[in-house]
Amino acid sequence: ILNVEQSPQSLHVQEGDSTNFTCSFPSSNFYALHWYRWETAKSPEALFVMTLNGDEKKKGRISATLNTKEGYSYLYIKGSQPEDSATYLCAFIWGGSEKLVFGKGTKLTVNP
Amino acid sequence: EAGVAQSPRYKIIEKRQSVAFWCNPISGHATLYWYQQILGQGPKLLIQFQNNGVVDDSQLPKDRFSAERLKGVDSTLKIQPAKLEDSAVYLCASSPRANTEAFFGQGTRLTVV
């Protein structure tokens, strides 16, 4: 059974703080890792699709890194804003499969 | 580009009743997913279609859940009969092909009382 773990489960930060979360996944037979943001009452939307060990991707104040050999990815948010409040989900795909397996998510709350 | 459409947005039913959800994926997307997201948990894949064929339905409770994707476009997910533990958000997503970024609908929030 594939396990995708995310930590922390929830996080409260102040506006302007920088923060990061972790996604852990099986290191063998890696194919791809996705990060999604899910705001309340909206659809989950993709942030990053990462496929190569050592990948670093950036979108505005949000960035992500990938280590496939040790089986983890970090998502960073620099200078958090209240509009960053959402649940951040990672999803893992392993070679030979076509399934997206999601973690439980990290719920971020940014207080003004 | 129109997104993934789902209906209804909300549904409240009594246990043992039946319910159906509808999904219209993005035009041209071959892969369609149905996920169940129970409060406090991550989305769980129920079934994945590639065109109108089933790729994976290993976590679909087949005694009460069924899904179809006629002509490889729209899809319906049915629960019959519903149980209290089926209360969840049901998300439909599509992608151009498997393993690429998934585009999600807004989901259907089901409450079984």
C-alpha cells in the first residue's frame, strides 16, 4: 500500500511569516509528484508538477523542491499572506501506475 | 477554456436512499478521476477512466457504488443505497492523459442523514 505523508497536519502563521511543509513518499520507482492548493469552496488547483530529482520550481512567493532518492518534497511560502490560507495537497505517481495518490494535506491559516 | 463541471454542488439524502453525481470533464481530456474526500482526510481515488475504459477501481465499494463514462466524455457516479459514512465531498478531475496535471471540479458535498 502506497503511503503519502504530509506534515504538519495544520499550521497557523502570522502575515509576513515564511513557512514550509513536507510531503514524504516512497523513494522507489518514482514517476512524478504534484502539489495542489485547495481553497475553501473552490476546486483544488495544481501548483507544481515535479518529475526530476533535484527539481526546484517557483511560482511567485511559493516554491517547491524535490528529492526522489530520499522520498520527500518541500513546499515553501515566503512572506505568507491571508490569501495563502488553504489546504496544500501533494500527490504521488509511481512508475508503472497511472494513479494519483494524495496525502491528507496541510491546512495553512495565515492570520492578518 | 471551460473547466470541469460537476453537479449538484450539494446534496442531502437519508441513509438507504440513492444518489447520483454528474461530471463533465474538460473537452479532449482522456483521463477522468472520481475522488472521495472525507473531512480530515486526503482525497481517495474511487475510480479512474481512460476514455471510456476503467483503469483503476480498486477502492470503489462495488456493492453500493457504480460509475460509468459513456462515450468517453461525461461521467456519473452513483451510490445505492447510501450509508452515513458516505458523507463526503466527491471530486471529479480530468487530465489530458494519465500522469499529467489534474484539473478539478468544485465537488459535490454529500450529507447522508
